[in-house]
Amino acid sequence: MKKNLIIFGTRPEAIKMAPLVKKFHEHNNEFETRVCITAQHREMLDQVLAFFEISPDYDLNLMKPDQNLYKLTADIITNLKPVLEDYKPDYVYVHGDTTTTMAASIASFYSGAKVCHVEAGLRTFNKQSPFPEEVNRSIAGSVSEYHFAPTTLSKENLVNENVSESNILVTGNTVIDALHFSSKKVMSLDYSDNEVGHLKTIVDHSKKLILVTGHRRENHGQGFINICNALKQIAIDNKNVQIIYPVHLNPKVQKPVFELLGEIENVKLITPLSYPAFVWLMSKSYLIITDSGGVQEEAPSLGKPVLVMRDTTERPEAVNAGTVFLVGTDKNKIVKETNNLLNDKESYIKMSKLHNPYGNGTACTEIVRFMSEIDL
Ligand code: UD1
Ligand code: UDP
């Protein structure tokens, strides 16, 4: 029996690891699989666990209000030691590029477990953007034994860093597995969800819906002020538009957003949504403005144009296909490109073509197959 430990800590990691937890549990004759959450996020993580019905075996409960990277990193490493020593996993699975990913990969490497990196190999080659995620992802990659790359481009990045090809598997992104699971559940007739029900009363169906999310550290401060001023301008100029913005719980995001956008009639600021409610809202939106990594991957699969409030992205696949466009945090550029999509039908149709560079929702099946063929 191979002993797996799956570690995650934030909302996006939970969404993208939940289908893998489920898939490994289906194979419990071959794998013993336990889940450890650092709870780098609390409420936003618990929403995801509830939807996917996952009860963690270990909960480090680490989130502190307005936490900093130094203490969070130290706390993750020290608090994982007893878990790793108690369970003694053969394999530890980490996801992506957060502080949980980086610190958990190092702690697991120290324990002697083999680290398996899911969503490996994405790179901007710019240490400052995304910060600190670009470096977190590289560190996790450098201590990992097995690398699950979502696309051939991310595989090539790893090969260029001398990772052995036999230790890399191109799988697609597990977010598509999660999206399929969620869409199927939300669209089924007997599905009832208070949050989706409540959202239906908020959405103004006579208007074009712009869905907004944002949280990136490198955008804190002036970046968020520019973003909010751009959204204000868009709302004032376009009375036929409704902006809905589920605001990330980070105080550095909440403060500018509520101060600058709290009083605008056609802007609705709401609390972070559960995953199914967010998927439902994406499906109803006309376009999406975001700095999120995960949303850049999901929206093209739903045929929704995305304006990305970043200067660079480690996910160039949808940008190259023309369904995602980088606008940075320049107020005028965000306003101009949004107005273009609102008013120029041809541009809109071009950008809203369905495009799915991130696989067909079988990433987790492929990861489990690969791991079952590995000799302990
Ligand atoms: C983190 C990740 C980022 C990821 C993002 C997803 C790092 C360095 N950053 O950024 O890569 O894209 O999560 O959202 O790993 N908070 C709550 N409740 C929650 C979640 C957050 O109150 O459920 C507040 C807390 O005050 C917390 C703060 O947000 O201290 C910041 O959380 P943190 O995880 O440090 O940073 P994020 O910006 O969420
Ligand atoms: N998401 C959600 N509720 C929300 C906003 C986003 O469930 O209110 C989901 C979204 O579908 C995506 C993930 O959260 O799968 C993205 O998380 P975030 O933007 O916080 O992190 P990133 O992907 O940038 O690391």
C-alpha cells in the first residue's frame, strides 16, 4: 500500500486538489490517502471543503488576520513536522505556487517523502510577478520527484531546467476536473443551493454582467486604487452594465475596494462565493475582469472573454489563443479594453470563442494511473 499525504492551504489549491483527493479515495485498495490542510486560508478554504465534502485528517489552523510571509512560512514548516513524523507518507502532493506549496514541499523533502508537484512548470521568468508565487513554484519544483504539468509548454519549461522527462507527466489542469464536477452538480435539476438562489435575486438580467475578482500582492496599494477607479469609470459610463465583485477577504483588498466602490449603484460588492455559486456566476457573465490564476483557466472553457489585470502571466496558452487579454493595472487601458468588448461585437465574438488549453477533465485519473505504475 502506497501512503499518500495531500497538503493544501488556500482556496485555489483546495479547488484544484479536491478532485485528486476524491480520485485517490476511489483507489483505496492501492493507496492510503490522508489530507492535511495548513488553513493558510480559513473561511475561503472551508467553503471549498464543504462543497466537495472533504474532511481533512490534519488541520493546522494557521491563518492569522493580515498574516505575513515570514511567520506563515515558519509556522507551516514547524507544524508539518509532527504530521510527517506521525504518518510517514511515501508521497506528498502539493499544488501550484502558494506559501503553503513552497513550505510544505520543503518540509516534506526534509521528511524523506517524495514530493509530487501538481500544476508544475508554469513560469513567467520574472521573480517579481507574480510575487512571491513565481519563486514559490520554482522552489517546489526543485525539491519535487514527480511533476504533473498541465500543458506541453509547462513540461518544456521543466525540461529546460534539466528535469528528467520520465518524471514529468502532461495531464491538463485539475481545475477542469473540478469545473466539470461543479457544473454537473449545479446544473442538475435537484441541486439546490442557498447561495445560487440568493445570487439569482442580485443579478440584474436586463444588464450585461461584468464579473470581477482581484487579490494579487503585486497589485496591493496603487494597483488596487487604479483598478477600482477603472471599475468606477466603467460603471458610470455604462448604465447598461452591472458589475458584481466578490471581494477577497484580505484586508489589503477589502479596504480600497469598499472605500472606492461601496457607493456605486450598478456595482455590487459581495462576500467570496462558494465554488458552485462562482461557477454559476461565471456562466451568466458577459465578460470577466480578474487578476486570478484559476479564473484565467476556467473562463476560456466557458467561452467568457477575460481581461487580466497583470502585466505578465505564467498561463500564456489562452492569451496566445486570443480569449484572454492582459491589461495590467493601468486605469485607462482597463476602461478602453472593457468598452471595446462592450461596444464592438466583432471583438467580443472573437474573444468569446470556446477554447480549452487545459485538458478535458481527466488530469486526476492520469495522475493516479501514473502513481500506481511507480515502484515504491
Ligand atoms: C494567497 C496566496 C496566493 C493565492 C491566493 C488565493 C501566498 C503568498 N499567496 O494570497 O498565491 O493566489 O491566496 O486567494 O501564498 N483571509 C481571511 N480569510 C480567508 C482567506 C484570507 O480572512 O479565508 C485574509 C486574512 O486576513 C489573511 C489575508 O487574507 O491574513 C491574506 O491571506 P494570504 O493567504 O496570506 O494571502 P492571499 O492574498 O490570500
Ligand atoms: N472562486 C470562488 N469564489 C469566488 C471567487 C473565485 O470559488 O468568490 C474560485 C475560482 O473559480 C477559481 C479560484 O477560486 O477556481 C481562484 O482563486 P483565487 O483567484 O483566489 O486564486 P488564484 O487562482 O489567483 O491563485
